[in-house]
Amino acid sequence: MFTPPLARLIEKLQRLPGIGPKSAQRLAFYILKLPESEVQAFAKALINAKQRTGLCTKCFHFSEKPICEICSNTNRDSNLICVVADSRDVIALEKTREYKGMYHVLGGIMSPIDGIGPEQLNVEPLVRRVSQENIKEVILAISPTVEGETMTLYLCQVLKAFTKVTRIAFGLPVGGDLEYTDEITLARALAGRQELS
């Protein structure tokens, strides 16, 4: 149905997360309509990002340098670490412009079914970092899924001997209706309530 080069492009695009067969076809057709210079610039950006982006040796966030911009920023609170599952969470938290501490990216969450335990994640460097540095608080910012809850409980047990361990509050999204909100979210919203002034 498709020429072999187009079929290969669609196949490669389909491997991207969230891209099904129809989306892959749409993207492929869009790419074919672009001027060749734009396609080459796109391909070059992909290769450049892959070759030049690594992980920060301290927090494991994406970085072009051995130490990322956040870890090397002296204006940030180095006594505070926010633990997240992956770099997308760092970006989401940074967009709030509220958090001024450091991060630690686990590189995923524990999932015994998939054979992912603490050994496959950046847990050991986190424990070493917290035990050796003057960390006043570790904030666990991990999604409240079953695996996320397991990860949070595990990290709390491992880290509480060294410092104060907290977790972010979970509650209702802005614009959400109570009747459509699940029981766990409602319970967390009640537990995380704050006094109004």
C-alpha cells in the first residue's frame, strides 16, 4: 500500500509513545510535504539531541554537561531534594516556578512485574547523597499509582534515618467536579487541606 521508504518511516514513527498507525501516517505525510531543508534540520536536531544529551552525574536529569544547570545553580537550596520518577517531572515542577531546591531523578519506579527493583533505579546514589550531604528535607514527588505508592513507601523507609522525608500533597484538579473524583484523590485532598486566612 505504501512505498517501502514511506512504510519504514510510518513504522519508525509508530514506535514513538502515544503514536498509533493513523497518527504515524499523518505525521509521515506531513513530513513528506515539508521542504527538504526542514526535514534535514529536523533529522539533524534528532541526531544532535541524542548525541549531546546525557544525564547529570549528580541528579540524573537530562544535561549536556556532566553537571546540569539546576545542580550547578548556586542560587538554589542545596539542602532540599525533590525526588521524581523521570525528567518530565522535573520540567513539570520547574514550570510552577515555586520550587527552588535540587532534584533527584530515579529513572523510573519500582515494578516487580516488569523486573524493576531499586537496583535498576537511581536509588543507591540518592541514599548516598542524602547520607553524605547536609540534606534537611527530601520531598517525594511520585505519582500516586500503585507502583508509585510502593516506591514512595520504600524511599521513606530508606531515607528517614538520614533526614526529614515529606511527600507532595495530592488533591483535586482545578475545574474538577467532586462527583467524578475518585475516592483516593478525595481522601488525599481532605488530608492535605490547609487553613484559610
